[in-house]
Amino acid sequence: MARKLNLRIWRGDSTTGALQDVQVDVNEGEVVLDVIHRVQATQMGDLAVRWNCKAGKCGSCSMEINGKPRLACMTQVASYDEDETITVTPLRAFPVIKDLVTDVSFNYKKAMEIPAYSHPADLAPGDARMEQIDVERSQEFRKCIECFLCQDTCHVIRDHEENKKSFAGPRFFIRIAELDMHPLDTLKNRKRTAQEEHGLGMCNITKCCTEVCPEHIRITDNAIIPMKERVVDIKYDPARWLGSKIRKRDGIV
Amino acid sequence: MTQLERHSYDVLVIGAGGAGLRAAVEAREAGLRVAIICKSLFGKAHTVMAEGGAAASMGNVNDNDNWMVHFRDTMRGGKFLNHFRMAELHAKEAPDRIWELEVWGALFDRTKEGKISQRNFGGHEYPRLAHVGDRTGLELIRTMQQRIVALQQQDGRDHGDMESHIKVFAELTITDILKENGKVSGAYGYWRETGAEVLFEAPAVIIATGGVGKTFKITSNSWEGTGDGHALALKSGANLVDMEFLQFHPTGMVWPPSVRGILVTESVRGEGGILTNAAGERFMFKYIPDVFKKMYADNEAEADRWYLDQDNNRRPPELLPRDEVARAINTEVKAGRGSEHGGVFLDVSKRLPAEVIKKRLPSMWHQFYELAGVDITKEPMEVGPTCHYVMGGVEVEPDNAAAVGVPGLFAAGEVAGGMHGSNRLGGNSLTDLLVFGRRAGMGAAEYLKHNGNNPVSEAAIKAAEARIAAPFDREGGENSYSLHAELQEITHNLVGIIRTESELEDAISKIADIRKRSANVAVSGGRKFNPGFHLAFDLDNMLLVAESTAKSALLRQESRGGHTRDDFPGMNNKWRQLNHISSFDGIQVNVREQALPVLPKELFGLFDVHELEKYMTSEEIAKGGSN
């Protein structure tokens, strides 16, 4: 039942590296992570790869498979032609640590820059009442498993290290959108800070992030575009502009 | 030799799943400086895999529910081997812990009135599980992770440094808990990324490392479930209680082989999924034990009516506690009535329309569609038992989660024992994490009021260093991957769902043999992100856990919950009154008997005497609990 698969693996570290060809057994129903594990156990004991749940729920085994950002645990070997060589490389947008493992600390730094959820001060635990339909908008974004494939594919930072400082990336645009659409969050100006501090304006909605999302979150359509539209609305609507000056409102609600 | 990296904190939390993060929040809110250690990236802990929900008697769906009903269900589920005080605290405090998550930004599914929705689950009398579709664990861990960030932002405003009071050390493995003068002084470990060693000086250490599933061949656990905390605790002088009790979740995926063991949430049955064998027979009606006959329907018509009218019908037997369902499936398969790939069929497609299935069980639909090519809205799933959860764990004081016998050491979550008795109810794990994670944080804070810094000695550092260096110094020794595979074969075949005396004896000697060979494990390659090196340490932990499990299982001559003996098929009152306590003497694990704390009168009185007669002796019942 087992057949041989030609696998090409990038091996190296932050200073040097190269693709290495190996032949490995593959069985019916196996995913790319299975064959990487087999290589690790039988041919390359020190091959570095991140993984955890092996069920598409934790977002650890992100890598590029034939150049596409993917979860190795959710990529069937059978989805490629039998004689095709499968090439696995580390995420390109982040610095390599070793082999298939990259330094994704950029994302955790950005997470710390997004102001946290702010609960109404007068609403005691247990007293919250929300309609299902109202929580569903944010729930879509809370499905995010933080695999960072959207960050990896986003051309604003993929080959532009210089943009990382001022650009939070799609994962954090949906985090801001999630908080912005949270029925109870009391913090104002989330959209404006998305635009002014987190680089929302640099996104030109090519939808690459949506395409690679393993959770099928409609990042562009449901988070980025609605926020962009509202930012534009408020910025260029003369009546609201005047209103904001007269009542000294602190920006966009 | 480069200088050793050193950190100093008030509290060190080992493990960044639900329990560890909840403990860290509590300790930080008590004003302490806290370090959180994750073996993987922040937010990837096994808690994300919890699907069904978090059990708390909020009474949002059925207002007959309250802590006493929840307590009774928990004790029943654990076959009265639970530590009563843990079950009591858990049942009483679970609702507050859920509501608190909402204050931190969690978004649970709602009822029509806008409250947190609650769903049915095995062994719970009323709909009790707060949930978010079938990704409740992800919601819990993300909420805790974001709560940590919120506190860090607060510290940034107050102290000018976001990491002044709470810092996450990701991808770091702890290899030893250090003690000086009989008390905890810190911990030693290495960065997985570089292999560089790290010393943490901390007078209080909270272990929250989760489970031991990777000791077994078929498991729902990720690579992290290697019993690290169990082994660290044992080696530092703490005890493990009742390690023979392992929960085999009845429904893991069985096909294709690469996904074998991956969890299929109990919510599939909670939402109306039925179990059938290869002949199409809905077999669970044959497996209702006497103690549950009053609560479970014995015919299809009544079981089906229950979904519409829960007050006037008994529950379907698919919703029996997990140990019962797992054994039933095991029996069906062994009798030759299983599916082609050695499982049985679980079908929700006939009960619910496709759109509702996709909405209520989205990740199950996704998982089967992408990994097995099965559309669960149209066809049944093939499922079978998978090693899921360890009920046994570190022996702790219920109120403050302090590890018995080691001042300064605390344990919470799956790594702690006692709460679930011989079998855990689904949904009780997530609230266990929150209730006892918080209590461990409080316990550490209280301990530190009377115990200051406890400096680590050079001798302790040298010993920890030597241990890490050893596998690199050996040449041509054993391969850790092969030893791990051998261990998994042994546990699967000899310490699995059904056990016998001769097999357990065989397992004990084989595990000892692997342990001898593991002392000679050699590692190829360098220290930098080297999985072979990492596994060498994980293996050490798994071997201690497996030894403890096999030895406890050999002693317990009865079948109860997550421990089934072919040679002692029934429950036995004698054994219900005994815990098995494992300790480590530096050479091997020793197991002794210890009396289980007796239910006090006020909790005893919550049960119907006729029910207790099924579990207790007439003398115990005549006493009516302790004073």
C-alpha cells in the first residue's frame, strides 16, 4: 500500500540553508505532516518542525508547500500528483530559526499593541445579554487559530521587512474588527486606530489572506473592507466631520 | 562556557493551557511577578482541542439546575472515587468562572433570552455546557491569552514595561523542579529553539502541564501530552493519586490511519448523533448498567422523544458517561460487529438538516471532510475509543491546590488528581481548569505571605546541567523515537481499555526494561531546535507515568470508570474506599493504598439512599457520612 514520495525539504538556519531531496514512504490518507514526521523518525532525527494538535485546530504547523502557505496537518499528500515532488519550505515572511521553524514573535508583539476588550464598568458578571445574531459577527473572527498564514502571504510584509513596523497584518485587523463589532466593548476609535496606528490603509484588498485562511474566515470582505468603508465614511462625511468638531466627540464610534 | 541565563520571579507557572493561564492571572492580580512557561507557542496548548463546552450549573436553559445537581452528576460519573471537596468546589464555583470569561471578552453562543446557551452532554442531568459551536476550548484559551495581554497593557501603563509583572516564555521545556531545604526554590530547563539552558528562581511553582496521552499509541492528545508535570512532581517528592484511571474517549476518528485517535466531540451525540454497529443495530441500549437504568431510555422511541421533551422521557444511552460508551464500542468491535476499519458508526445526518450540522458542529464537518473525505451531513462517521484524559494526577489539597508533601509546589488542571474520581464527565475539564487554576494562583499567593525567596544552590544547578548534557555525550546509543514507539505499543496492548493481571505484570517488566535502555539514549545533531533531543526528555517523563499507571492498575482488583479489569469485572466496595498513591524513590515508582476521604454528612444527604446502595456498603450508609 505504501508508495515512495519524493520530498524536498529546506534545511538550514538564519545564516545558510538549502533544499534537500529525500524519498519517504507514504500511506493512504496521509497528510504532509505525517511524511515529515516519518523523515524525522527515520532519516533526520534533528529536523525541526512545529506542530501540536495535528487536527487543524492549533495553527502550529504552518509552512509553505509547493510555495503556498498551508497547514501541513491539513494538506493531503493525495492532493498532489503521484509523480510530483512535494517541496516544503519555512514561512517566507518570518526569519528562519531552523529548517521549517520560523521566528513568529512579530505576531505576539503586534497582539500586545491592540488595546484589550473593555467591558462595561456597570455590567456585573452574569448580567450580559446578547443576541446570537449580534455575537456571530465577532465569532467568525474568533475562529482564528493564529496559524499566521494570512500574515505570511500578505504582500505588504511578505517581501517588505520595512513595513512590519507600521503594519499589524490581517490577523490583527480581524482582531480589531472582532472587538469593534463586539456588542459590549466600550472602547471607542478602534477603526480609526486601525487606520492610523496599525496600517489598515496599506492593505489594498487583494484578498490573498482570505484565500489561505484554513478556517475560511472572510478576512477581507467581513473585516477589512467594512472597517475601511467606515473610516472613509466618517473621514469624508462633512456632516459627521462638523458634528465631531461641534460636539467635540472623541472620534468615531 | 557561556553564562547561564537566570530569571527571578515570585511564581513560576509551568504550562500555558487553561489552568496555567488562569493561575497566572490570579497570582498577578495578587500583585506577584509571574513567569509563564509554554512548551510550544503561546496559545497552542491542548486546551484548544476541547470542543464540547464548559460545564457550569448556570441554569440558563433549564432552571432546575444548580450546584448540587452538578455535584451529584460529577460524583456519579466518577463512581464515587472523587475527592468530594474538589467536586464540591468545582460545582459551586464553575458558574462564576464562566461569567468572568465574559467580562474578559469571551463570546459564548446565546439562548433566545440572550444568556449564555448551554448544551446537553453525557452524564449531565440538565443542559449545562457553555459553548461556542464546537470550538469552546479555543475560545477559552484565546480569552485567557487576551486577558494576560490586557494585564500586560495595564502594567505597561503603570510601570512602563509590559512584561514587568507577567512574562511568557514560549518554547521552553522544564527538566527539573529545584528544591532547597525541603522547599521549592525554582526550576531548570532549556529553550527549545536554541537548546540554551535557563534557571528560574521562584519560591512558588505551579504545575499545569496537562495530560499523558502520548504515553499511548492511539490518543487525542498532541505531542505535548507527555506527562511532564506528573513526572516533575514525582521527582520532586510529590505523590500521584489513582494513576490507573485513564479516560478513553469513546469517539476518536479511526480512518484513515494518519488521523486515528483525533477527537470526535461528544457534542455529536449531544446534538442527537446515534451509534450503530455494522449490522445497523443501535447497540447502546444493551449496555446500560444497573446504576443508570432509571435515567436512560431502554428503547428507541423514548430515546428519540427525549430530544423534544426532556422532562418526560429518559435520556438516550448514547449519552451515558464516557467509560460506559467506550467499553460498549470496544465490546462490539471485539465481537466482530465493528466497521471495516475497526470502529462503529456515529450518525448525526439523519437527525439534523445539513445546515444545522454545519452550524453546530463546524469543526467536525471540516475535520471529516478534509481529513477523511466524509461529509457528515450525509453519511455516518467511523469512530472508536482513543486515549483522551488522565483522571489520576498530583495529589493536592483541594482548597489551595498545594501538592501534598512539597511546600511551594502547586498543581491544577489535568495534571492534578482527585477531582474526577475514576471517570471525568465531558465538560467538567474546562471548568476544572478555571476553578482550580484560580485556586492554585490564590494558594501560591497565600504561601508567599509566609515564605520568602529560597535561593538555588550551585550543586542543584550542576546536577540539572549534567542531566541535559548527557544525551549529547553518548555515541551510538538508543534512538528516542524507537523507544517511544515501543512504549506506546506496550501501553496500548497491555495497559489499555481492558486489563488483566498477567498483562499488567508483563507491562511493568517491559517498561522497566525500556527505562534501562533510555538511560543510554543518544541524540544526533546539535542543540538548536532538535526534536530528537526534546523527545529524550519527554520519554523520561512518559516512562515514569506509564510505570505509575501499570503498577496502580495491577493493584486495583476491580473495574471502575477508566479502569477495567477483565479478571475483576465488577465494582467492589472495598476499592471505592481506597486511593492509590504513587511516589518515586529515585529508582522506581512505589504504589501504596490510602483511605479516600469520606463524604461529609451535608454532601451525603444530597443523594438518594437507594442510589448510594449501589456504590456503598450498608455500614457506610448507616453512618450517613462523616461529621
